[in-house]
Amino acid sequence: MSTFIPCRGACHAGLAALTLLAGAALMRPFGDLVLPGMVPPFLLGAAVMVAGYFWALAGGQRNLSVPLILGVAIAARILLLGQDPGNDIFRYIWEGRVLLHHGNPYLHAPDAVEFLPLRDTLWASVSLKTFSAVYPPLAEWIFALLAGISPGVIFFKTVFAAADCLAGWCLARRFGWPAAVLYLWNPIVITSFAGGGHYDSLFILALVLGWLAWDDGKFRPALLWLGAAVAIKWMALPLLAWAVWRRFQDRDRNLVAGFSALTLGMTPFLIAWLGLCLWSGEWTLKMHPDQFTEFARSAEFLPRLIGEIWPASQYQNSWFLIPLALAWITVILRARSFVAAAEGTLFFTLILSPLIHIWYFTWMIPFAVVSRNRGTLLLSASGFVYFSLYHRLEMTPEVQWQLTLVETLLLWTPFVLGFLWSSLPSNRKPPIPSPSS
């Protein structure tokens, strides 16, 4: 009996791993979701991946060996590298090429006549050609660097998947490989970066490095990494504000300490922005297209529910800036740990944002390695409801890019209820200690 139980655990671990990989293999041929008939088999593969993932978690992560954890994490990503990506990656490459040619992507949309000679088959795949860049300046520099090395989809996806694996490796080093399975084997993480080719893995890597440095008491590197995260993805701004506030509080409300922390945190952004403007010779403070950010909607939660009783709110996204700012301020003032601040600010960002895509959910997942938040875990399955958008658009092209009310509830209810349940003091999990502690 003493040898049977470990053997049974190993068998469960192996079967869970095979199920996850089988799901990735099933999903791989169906990445181009705008083509007819792609969504159902894509979701079948996703369902198999989700089954393998939760099988691994339910069977006990301690049964998973390091070679198995790492091997499956890498193999699943390699399987999906050849999958057709989302449209965003073509914009990354295009904007990187524009910057390489001394153009400012905040001032030149893809349809700008100034860069007519650059147009090729890649340009034809860029969506929303009338909109200028929306990504922060460090992201634009990364796109330019990668495009200068190789302006190819597979290369970009490989870099994003490598950054994703590096974030998982950092989590594993700190909290142990079994705990890091929650991130490394997560189906939404794998499909978003290796499959979809979204650059948010770079943002997550910067966040993770900032988090670990902060918890080690290395505040200057932590602030620089958080600043880099802001310069890659705007969503790190409230977390940087929390870090600055904590430094101000911890130093006996010393204004000099707070200002120094703010300056350090904003340095990566300022350097990237100044460098971009100097390089292009075109200066601008505006780094987003108004008409897109003001009205675009996708898979939103509270804005969708509010729109049911207040239809006028559906036509103006700025209505939600005030409640979002108040929620951020509340978290910034109340949170005492990096994880609590990150989960709190990201939770309110997701439920209040009028514009949501499935890869946004990956922002929460590294912190669930420690918190084991039920809502984040459940979102790893319910989040795939997002792809019903593609299926409905295929069947009825004239409909808006918006979930039905039933789909909205199916996607969001498990996350919101699970998150709130895990936030109750009686249900909070003890923190996972570092293996070295």
C-alpha cells in the first residue's frame, strides 16, 4: 500500500499532463477564429485543456515532478506556436517597423500615406487601420527591436512565449514548482501567448519581477520594474501608485521619499517616451486614439449590466472612469501587501472596464499562485466563453462585438463570486512560503 499511493498519484499526474497536451494539439489547427467553423473545435480543445489543468490541480500538485511540470509547460507552448495568431500581432510588427523607419506610431495610423512603401501582406492583416498606436512607449520599442531582428509572426510569438515561461520560472523559484503549475499549465495563459501571440507576457514578467523584488525589500529595483510594467501596459499604473504610497507611508510620510519613489517608478516610461520622440523627431503627449477608447466595447461585465437598465451608458465609456478611480484609491489606501494590491486593482479594472479581451485575464493568474483565489481559478475555465463572440459574428456579422446577457453571466459570475468568496477573512488561504524559508 505504501508504494501504491505514490504510484497512483504519479499516474494521475501523467494522465492530467497528457490531457492538457491533447487539448493543445486539438486546438492548434483552429486558431483563425474569423473563418467559418473554427470556434467549436477550438473550444473543444480548450475544454480538454481545462480538464487536464483542473485534473492536475485536484490530483495534488505535489505529485507533479519538476521535469513533468517544465516539460508539459514547454511542450504545450511549442504545440501552439504554429497556431494562427490573433490580429494584434500584425499591429505589433507594423508599429515596430514604423518606429524603425523613424515614424512616431502615435501620430501615424497604419493607413497613413507617409509609410505607403512599407505596405505588404503583413500590413493587409492589420485591423483598425485608421487608429494610431495605443500601446505605451516601452512596448513600441520592444516591437521595434523584435521587428529589427525578424519581422515574423513565429519569432514574435516565440519571444512572448519565452517571456511567459520566464515569469513562470521566477514564480517556481520563489514558491516552488508545484505551486507554479497554477500559472505554467494555465490554459488561458498558454493560448493567449503561445497561441494568440499577445505581448502581455512581457507585462506580466515585469510585474512578477517587481513583486518579488518588493517582497525581498529591494524597493528601488521593484519600483523600476513596476515602472517598466507601466511603460509596457498602462494597467500597472494603480499598482505603481500603491508602491509609491507605501514608500511614503513606511518612511513616516516623508514627502521626499514619496517623490523619490514616484520619480524612480516613472523613469522607464519617461526614458522610453523621450527616446521615441527624439528618434522619430515627432513629439506628442497623446498616446491613444480618442475615438477608439471612448466607444469601443467588448465582453464587459458591469458596463454590460448597467447598460441593461441605463442604455445611454453604452455609448460613452468615460462614465466608468470615476467608479474605477474610486475603487483603485480604496485598494491603494487599504492594501498592505503587494499581492492584495495587485489582485484588488486588477479585479476592479476587469469588472469595470468597458473593453475586455480574454488575454486580460492572464494578468491575475501569477498572483493566484500565492493567493489561490477561487475566482481566478474558475476564470481559467469560464473565460473561454469570450470566444462565443467570434462564433456569433461568424453566424450574424451585423451584430455588435458584445456578449449576450447569458454569456456575460456565464463568463463573469464564477470569477466575481469566487473572488469575493476568497476575499472573506475566514476563507483566505495562508500564503505559500518560499521553499528556502
